[in-house]
Amino acid sequence: MIYKLADLQRTARSNRYAIPHLLGGNLEMTHGEIRAAEALDSPIALGLAPEVFASVPMEIAFPMILNAAERATVPVAVQLEHGKSHAQIARALRLGVGSVMFDGSDLPFEENVARTREIVMMAHAFDACVEAELGSVGGSALRGGTADPTGYTTDPDLVLDFIASTGVDSLAISFGNVHGRYRGEPTIDLELVARIAAITDTPLVMHGGSGLPDDVYPAIVAAGISNVHFYTGIAMHAWEALKERIGDDDRHPPYHEVVAHAVDFFEGQTRHVIGLLGSAGRASDFVRLPAQQASHG
């Protein structure tokens, strides 16, 4: 069942849990992640970032994920993450993606507002929901990292103006979280999250959710985050897990067996994430919501 991400986020916020958000980078990841959500009766979000499209074009990847999501027995949101251009986001919308993100975090505030507003107008015309970013979540999930690993935190004094001026449906914020691996001891500012959550009902999103101690996630949710993205902390262990599963003596495993092991790996990792965010058993929260039906504003 495909749902708008904003609907999942709003309901999660009202019930004080968070939607797990994972990369649907290929069939093994997508199938394993949905299998975990179905087993634990959890809503889930699957996304694709532009970095994936160099190896798997958008026009191939999104139809695959949308097909799997439509057949799922639990609510699944499918999102274009970190869209950087009008044209790129328009391509996703034309493919039937009902949740998109415009990432203007590297722009001056006024330009971020103006361009986000344009994306919101276009996406809402397609009956899709829009996430934007205020502040800048640093780091990188790519090899080599980034020159600015920390980004800069979200200014709470700009939040209401940004939301009102853009009409955005959810907001990614920066509070010490980073994409990819954390360098040194993470400093997660839960007081900043709580301060922002106290002034707006717009769902708040955490990118860079990987790599924190397990006991931090309930506190992140309690502070006001309704959607947490995971990738690096899962993917970095995939190859090691596959080698262990295949064994050192099997130098020529049939590839279909490797695929099956990969599905199992991503299912297991997703089960763990669902447990961290408290979303297990919450699929029934959405039985009264029509699929692909998000209100805007």
C-alpha cells in the first residue's frame, strides 16, 4: 500500500513514534526492507537519492520500488530524497512518486525559500507532498566524505517563516546529525529538536540517522522527530555479512544465493531499525487513511 510520506509522518508524530526511512537502492534492499515491515506490522518509507541514479537510472529504480510498495500489506511511502533541481523532481513526479524532497540547504535562506516554494507548487499540483531542509546536515554517505562534515544547525527563529512562506509538508532539520559516518563523538542537540517541535506541527525529519547508540533513538523520537533516515550504518556491514553467510570455503557461490542472503541481511537490519523507532505494530494506525492521499499545508 503506497501512502504519502507526510501522512505517515503526521500520524507518527501524533502517536510519538518515528517512521523508519531506508534506501531502496536495488531489489534486494527494497524486498528485504518491506519484508521486515510486513513481519513487524510497521509503516516504512523507502527513498532514492540522486547518487543512486549513476548506476540505476530513476526511470528503472522508481517503478521497481513503486511496484513492490503497492503490493505490500503495510503502508509504504516512496520518496525522491535530496532532489536538487526542478527538472529532476518533475521526472520523479511523472513516474508516480508521491513524496519528494527539495534540498536547498546549500542556498541562502531567501533563495531556499523561493525555490522550495516553486517545488511545492509543482508537487502539490501532482497531489504529492514535499519535504525541504532548513539548516544543513553535513557529512556524506559517499567514499571520501565531505569538506564540511558538520554542516550547520537549523535556526529555530527561521522555522515558522520558512514553513509559512513555502507551504512545505515536512522539514528536515540539522541538530548535530550528519550523513555517513560520524567523525568523533556525536553531539546531538535534543533541546534544539524539542524547541522546534514546540513551535510547529509540521513533521520534523532526521537525515543521517546511522551510527548512534541504540538508546539515543527513543530520545530523538521523544524530542519531536517523526522520520529517521538510515543507510551508512547498515550498508557498511553488508559485504562482511554476505561473506560470513557464504563462508570462506565457497569461492564460487551461485549469484541467486548471494541475492537471497542480501535480502535476508536487509530484512534483519530493518527489523532492528523498526524496533529502535517504536513503529512495530503501528500499520493499523493508517487503516482509515486512503492510500496516496495527503493534505497539504
